Amino acid sequence: MAKDKEDKKDKKDSTKESKPKGEKQPGKGGDEGGKKGGDKKFKRPVATAKVELDTGETPTGPIPTPRLIEKYKNEIIPGMQQKFGYKNAMAIPKLDKLVISMGVGKYATLGGEGKAKIEQAERELTVIAGQKPIRCKAKKSVANFKVREGMETGLKVTLRGKRMYEFVDRLIALAFPRVKDFRGIDPKGFDNGGNYNFGFNEQTVFPEVDGTTVTFQQGMNITIVTTAKNVDEGRELLKQFGMPFRDDTKKD
């Protein structure tokens, strides 16, 4: 028994001497072993540098001013002041707001199908104006028209500022040339306050509306509100902006 114990001690001493302290056994955190027995203090390197993608585009600045505003300041104000003799520049007429309205009362009595058409007209008007319209409701019931109080009968959107000038620019440059057999707009569409009213029979005159998705024709009325005091000032203001008025003078 004593010899056996001495033999076991000799084997243990020989195994200790054959394994240097600085070396690691394979399979227990060494380079040749697995990852289970690796160094617990090891941490993955954290990337601190920011990656910047070069898209080739320069950073955009502020939104450019609509060209009709520049035209009003540089050309229309001097022209109006010379023609009407305004002593104060603040008295020169200008555009106040623009109102686009659609009558959809005929679809309000059709149930689910009519509701879908109203929603489609609302989407198309949103694309045209660049602003979501509000739904107008009937203030009282009218039996002859099958209209009840609170029923949605129209859509309306009001544009002001830069969005108004951009819409007028697209109206003159894109919408009017797309009207079939266009010969100019009626010069008599002014009220006593110098505000102008006109309309379109279909919404496809605006290039923003995809003609392939249109299932029904929907007209609209447009009112341009100005600060003019009479019809002559309002007509001259819109003519300076480039509105194509029809010449009704008869030729001999």
C-alpha cells in the first residue's frame, strides 16, 4: 500500500512538471480551444468613430421664395403705383388668401358608395392644394334636395402665404394650358371688393392628379381674395400676376 501511494505521488509530480504555468491547455481558453473557457475579462472593442456617407449632395438651405413674390416686389408694386398713383406703398393691393371648394352634396345621399367618392375627392383636393381640406356640413335640412342638417355637403381649403403664391404660379403655368379649348378666363368674375371667382369642370387639369386613378369627374370653385378696393384694381393686380383674361371686345 505504501508503494502504491508513492507511485501516485510520483505521477502527479511528473504531470505538474510537464505543464508550465504560463501555458494554457487546449480547449480551456487557449487559441486552439473553444470559447467556453476563455478569459472572462475580455471585452469587445467599441467603435467610437462616426461613419459619414458621402452622397455627393450639398446640404440644402432654406426654402426658396416663390417667384411670384419676387415678381410682386420688383415689378407689380412699381407698375400699380405708377398707374393708380398710390402715395403710400401699403395701399397697393395684394393677394390676401385663396379658397378652393368642392360641392359633394350629391354623393352624401348615396350611402357607402357616396362616402367612398367623398373620401376620394378629399384625397385629390389634398394633392392639388398641398393642404388637407375641411368638410363642410349642412346647417339646416332641405327636403327638396334630400339634405339633412349635419350632412357633409362640401370640401374647402384655404391657402395663405407662400403656399398661396405657389398655387397661383402652378395655376397660371400648368393648369390653364391643360384646359381643352381654353380661350381665357372671364374678366367679369369680380365682385365689388375686387375678389375674383372662377372654376374648373374637372380635377384632371392639375398635373398632380393621376388621370388613370380618376373614376369620376369633380369640378371645383376657386376664389382669389385681394385687398383691392374696386374691380379695376383687382383686375389689374391679377393681370400683372399673369392671369390670362379673355378679351371680350368686339372687333369691327
